[in-house]
Amino acid sequence: MSSTVDLKTARHIAVKAALLDRQLPPTAEGVVAVARHFGGIQIDPTRTVERTQHLVLWSRVPGYDRALLDQVLADRKAFEYNAFVVTPDRVPEILYVAKRWPPGGGGTWRQRARDFLAANDVFRLSILDQLRDHGPLQSRQIDDAKVVAGWQSSGWTQGKSTSQMLEFMSVLGDVCVSGRAGQERVWDLFDRVVPANAPRDELTEEEYQERRVMRAMDRFGVATQQEIRLRAYGLSIPAAKALLSRLVDEGRLVAVDLPYSGKASSAFALPAVLEAAGAASVGQTTLLSPFDPLVYDRDRTERLFGFKYKLEMYVPKAERQFGHFVLPILHDGELVGRLDSERDRKTNELQVIKLHWEEGAKPSAATKKAVDRAIAELAEFVRLG
């Protein structure tokens, strides 16, 4: 019989699983620990306040310096893959996908990808030759004379055959981002970027799925089957049921109930987090990137924290409820408000537009003081950028 985890406990478990309850060291090792735990740190060029990869690290690593991420990438303790900073332990999963991509079915886009690769195989091989002969190159430095059929798209990638080929070759394990020139990616051969001592185990499908599910659980602490499936990207319902059942039988997960929307929802938790659930409260106060792992799944965020969150940068200004680029505010294991702010591009100063407290919340003097301090720390971080 499943035990029930009340929402307050579940929130604290989620915060701890998101590494927001601890003081990670402001070192390269601290940065690597975050990337390894989540399976990757999302890279996003938007800098309304600060780029998300830096905000995610700042929220977890006191005294975080942006140069630490540059150092980690330069030392190959992590590398850029599919718009994430990932650690070498992910290589077996990357190679698993590479051998099976692009998969059959999946609609028009996958078919277009297969057709584009088939028509331009000579171009793909020429890119490998160019990188082998000349070393790392930006996409605009690559000779595209051997393109046979240009990439067709209704979006911004229309006609960008070289960039699209590099994206596909990255998934295929041919090439990898070796660095950046400003914000532009520099590409090299996969085996020249990924450390030689990175694991290269050949995973079975079951091993691959198990890794994804357990990483999702490390990230969540406690979650429903659907939340796990969404994080594990495409795991079928029957496969998820069978795998989760086995992990419960092996004692690696525990079946629990979450009181979502006033009713019990079947969920799973890591045994260690349940044992520590009654420990001290989660006292850290910080601000989160809109793409932070704690709030990335908007539906889960609303179910778990009662925090309805939408990034409004793509919403017409007159229709915005809270602001262009709003940062959720975490305090003592709860999402207590959101900050509408932006970086002044000329002075690098953080401009606070409005602080929104959650509806019905009446922050105490201590809460206000803690949030003000967190905003001041963010302002200092932005200033140093």
C-alpha cells in the first residue's frame, strides 16, 4: 500500500532534488556537479537578465563566477551537446541515440531529416574532411559547395543547409561544439572534443531507458509516472509501467501518493529522499531562471507549488500579466513570488520593474528581508557580468 506524501513535504523534496538546499562550492567541481546531476544545463542566448546557464548555476553555487563554466568547457570536464552543457558520463546515451537516429516514423519533420541526410551524404562527408584537415570551424567557414538539396523549412532554418547539417551530425555523433566565438558555435570532430577516457558502454534499450528514468528521479525526488515520462522523452506508457514496477521491486524507487488537486495521485520517490523528508526545512532564498529545472515543467510546477507560471516574453505587451522575463522567487521551500526585471544594456545594472507576491500571500518582515537580499545578490551578479 502506498503512503501519502503531503504537498509541503513534496515541495521540500523537489527543492532538495533540484540542488537548491545546499551550498555547492564555487569551483569547477561545483559546476560539474550541477551539470552531472541534471544530465545537462540548458544553454539559452536570451540575456534579458542573464543567460539561463549562468542563472541556473548562480542559484546553486554561492559566489559563482561565469569564468568557471568557460573553464569547465575548456578543460573538457563538460561539453556542449544539443543546447545543453553535459558531462562525459552522458556519452553512452549520446551514442545510443546516434546509432538509431533519425528514427522511423514520427511525421513530416523526421522524414525531411532522413531525406536531407540521404541526399547530402557527400556534403556530410566533406564537412568531416574539412574539420579533419583544418581543425575547428564555424558554420560560415565551412565550404557548402557539395550541398545537393538545400534544407527546406517554414521557419528560421529555411535555406540554412550547413547549420542544419551540423545539427544533425551532432546528434549522429559525427561532430560536437568545441567552443564559441562570441555566441557563434565552433565545431570539431566528436572524438576530438569528447575526452578519450569518457565511457563508451554500448547500452541496451532497457539500460538506456533506466538511465533516463533514474536521472529524472534524481532531478524530481518525487514524481508521477506522467511527469517521469515527459522528462524521459518518449518513453511509452507500457514501457514506463514495466520499468517503474521493476525499480520498485528492486527497492530503488518507492510507490507513494501525492495529493494533487485534492485527490491522491500515484507517484514514485527515491528511498533516500523519503528518509530525509522530515529533516530541517529548506531555508535558501533565491531567484530562478524561467528554464530552471525546478520550474521547467509548468504543469508540475502548478500542481506541486500552486504556482501558475508562463514565460510572457512572446505575449503582446498589453496582454502580459506579470512581465516580459519574470523570475520565480524561492523562499523556504515555497515559490512565494516573481520578479519582473531586466538588465540595462549600457550600465549592466539590474532594473527592478515590479515584485509580485503570490496571490493571498502576506510576506512576513523576515521573508521580505530575505527576498530583498536575494535580489541585491542578483543585482551584484548582473553588474559583474
